[in-house]
Amino acid sequence: MVFMKKYLIRCMSVWLTLSMLTLLFACGDGQAAQTEDTGPEPTAFQTTTAAPPALSFLDGDGGARFSVIRPDKASQQVVRAGMAVHGAMSERFGVSHKLTSDFLMPKQTVEQFANQYEILIGETNRPESAQIGAALAADEYVVTFTGYKLVLIGGSDAATYQAVQAFLTLLEGDAAATLLEEGFALRQTMESGGYLVALTNQNGGYLEVYDLSTGVIDDTTMLWSYKTKYNNVCGTKLRKTERYGEVALAVCSSSTYACMATYPAGETVWSTEAAASGPHSIEWIPCGVIAVASSTGGEIRFFKPEGKTSATYDAVVSLEDAHGVLWDEKNQCLWAIGGKVITAYRVTLTADGAIQVSEDPARHLALPTGGAHDLAPVYGNADALWITTSSKVYQFDKNTKTFSTDYEGNGSLNRKAVKGVGNFPDGSIVYIYPDGILKSHTSRSMVFLRTVDGKLTPETLVSPTGHFYKVRVWSTDYQ
């Protein structure tokens, strides 16, 4: 990552100037502390394994001293991180380093690996990974050497990837040897430019979160990923909930699938295979109801997620070619688009807990053009919605019930086949339309209309591996 490497290089210059190549954690706040004359402060990480003597990355015969270990059940991001470390080590030292998972064969135990030199990537089953990782927030990461283990770990997969990037930067420099000094510990908080989006990647079925401030969408700027059950992941939202922890994400994909998962832990806490055919959009309604809009089935089905799975739905309304649902906190209604219309529903729970849904006829309107596709909030204006159709992109005024293409950025954005759109508080806009390389509705690229000196400047960001369908500004706010 460009900005991260520049940041780490600046840090390294400071360390070299101050002769502080070995960093220790301060108690409580995670900041670096110097060793006092009265004796060294203990690091935050304690091991029962005796520390080996001073060493290098190569053994006495010039072979690889360390194996690279990743979790057996790792995310796509952590798998790639392990491969990056393996490749960099082999290139840097001219010998191949073993790359493997932490899978244990029958009769094997973790204790058998206690005195083996290993580079641990993420949440492995080694005790060093667990002990160090438990002290980290989701946006923090650590590079540290303790005992026989060089540990690269973050409080989330995204942070672990950043730990790997920090390690690779240090490995390239003259200070690489200090990585293997007992007690070396670098702890940092991930940087973010504030332009976070989620992209639904149908090349493998991943929901991926990126920071667009770098102008790059690849592994180096992927902050988080979640593997969905099916490849053709479509719609997503990030919402605050009491039921599933502070924040949870909603995802729908495949023929009839939808789910909720914790964020950033990524634990699936609810799922169903009972959505109508072709789920395109999902919403968490604050009363505790999940709405899923399905295009082929032409329905919005409502679920009351009382358990981990729902075998059937609890309420349903018909909406031809249903493509979008969005809860409106201000007006306490669920907006929906499908085919040639936009409409809204009142969604409540009765005294006995049943879901009651009724359409608001005053908000049932014909769209100016057909093929309704995406529905999103216009952040900064609670009275407006983004609506995309087969041929246009509109801002819809909830009060005047009018559709407009006269908005900032319309010269680039107002085009056909926009599959997803959103804006940031500073007015910057992101949108995506298909290139047809993988599927007729996916694209490797997206357009970022970034606000620069008060003007929207277009940037086309291209992924080397992704084929995306929808883009969503990654915010828990409904409006």
C-alpha cells in the first residue's frame, strides 16, 4: 500500500535517528516505551518457551530458518497475505521458505511446534497468536518477535494484512535484522481516508470493503472481506443492531439466499434460503424485521429472525422486478423500487409479534424510465434518494415527489446501466456499471468522483481480480 509504505518509511527514519529499533509496548495505551536503567520493562507478550540466541532469517547452512504459517481456515485476504510473505522471503534471501497452514495431523499437538522457527500470519492455533491478538482492537495490528515466533497479526483480517505490509516494508530495508531481536514489537492503528465502500465481488462470492482514498482497489487497500455462501452476491447494507452486537451486515445472493453477519468478526448469525427468486436487495428494519427484495420472484419477503435460520418468511408483498429496499428513519417507512415504480410500505410488529405490512398509496409513483435497479440514500439530504434505472440515474425528492437529473456530477453519472451508486458527506460520488468481462452485469472497475478543491474529479479504479456487481457506501446510517 503506497500510503502505508510511506508512513512506515517515515517511522523507520525516526527509529534510526533515535537508535530505537527495538520497540516495546507501554502499559495500557499501546505506545512505544524505552527501557529504563532499572531493567527492561516486560513486553505485552509472554511465552513459556525459552528465547533462542541471536539469529538471522537463514540457518548456518544458508537455508531457510523459518516456515510461514497461516490459519487452516483463513479468509481470502489472509491466504494472500501468507503468499506475499512467502514470496518476499524467498526473493529477499534467495531460498525457498516453507508455506503451510496450521492444520494438525492426527496425534499432532501445538506444543510440538513450540521450538520451531515460524512466521505466524493472523489467528493461527499457536498460543503466541492468540495471546497477542486478544489485546488488539479491530483496526490495530502488531509485528513482533517473541520466543521462536515472528508474529504478524491484526484485530481483523484487514489489520492482519496491514501487519504483513508493515513487515514487508521492514524486510526490504537495512533494519530487517532488528525484526529478530527478542522483544521487537511494532504496534500501529490502520489509517483510513474516510472513503469506505463495500463491493459485491461475484468472482468467488466475496463482500469486500475498500478505502478509496488511495485511488487503488486491490489487496493493499482491501480493509475487510466476507465470504458469502454463494458466488453471485448481490445486495448488502451495514446496520447498527442490538440483536447482533453493535454493528452487523446484511447480504443477499444466489437463488433464494440472504443472511446477517457480525461486523467485523464476520460470523454468520442468521440466514435463510426462503427469499423469493433472485434476491437483489436486503434491509434491516429497526423493529427487528429483515426485508429482502427479489427480482425474478417479484416479491419483497419479510423475516423475523428469531433463530439462526428461517425456513420460511413471515410476511410478503408483491412488487414486479423488485430490486431495491431502503428504510427511511425520518418518515418511518420502507422505500422500494421495482420495474417502473417506486413505492413505500409501513412495517410494524403487532402486539402478538406478527409482521404487518401496508403500502402507502401516496408514495406509489411511476418512474420516469423503466428498469429500476438501485436505491440508495443521498447522504447529507434526508429528503432525497438515489435511483438508477436501465437508462438514467435520478435524485428523487421525497417531499415534492419529483425526479431530477440536475445534480452535481450528472455529466459523468447520469448514464445507462448503473448498477450501484452512493455519495459521501463531502459530496464525492461512487458508482459502477458493467463491462461484461465475467458476467453481463459485473465490472472490474468503478468510477470515483472525488471532491478536489470543491470540484468532482473522476477517477476510474480497476481491480486486478475482482468482478463487482454493486457498490455501497459503507456506513451504518440509513440517510
